Amino acid sequence: MKGDFSQQFAKFAGREVQAIEHYHNMQIGDKTITATEVRLDDNDPAVAELTAAAIAAGYELRLWLPRGIGTMDVRPNRLNAHIEKAADGAYRISSRFTLG
């Protein structure tokens, strides 16, 4: 389609992104459960560069965050990039890129 997208975007793997964790306490019966929501900083340079590279290659970019949800529709022109939390607590772009 547009070449080997995995190799094309491999240079972004391991790049740290600025993420903000939001904690929400929920009361369910007699238990308090803490849920974590992860959001990316809108001005993160690594995300901006990845977005620009995806657009230049003809893709729409979707970022998958830990515990995130998204639609299951398949779009052949959509590049999925996964963000993972590393052992040191930093969020980084994974080496896993998929289309769909």
C-alpha cells in the first residue's frame, strides 16, 4: 500500500511522550476503586512529529493509550500507534504499529 509502515515509523519507537495521569475514586458498594485515565499533553513534540509523519505518508493517526478504549472499525489508511508505560514510569511510543 504505502510501503513498509513498520520500518517507516520505527524511528519513533521508544520516544518518551508527556502523559498526564488522572485518578478517579469510585465507590462500588462498600469498596473504593481507583481508576486511572491517561491523557497525552496536546503540545507534546514527539506526538506532533509522529502525527506529521503519518499525515505525510498518507495515514490518519490513532494513538492507543494504556487502558484506553476505541472503536473497532477498520480503516486501511489509519495508522495505530501504541503508547506504553515503561518500568521507570515514563510513557513511550511502542514499537507496535498496525494498520486498521
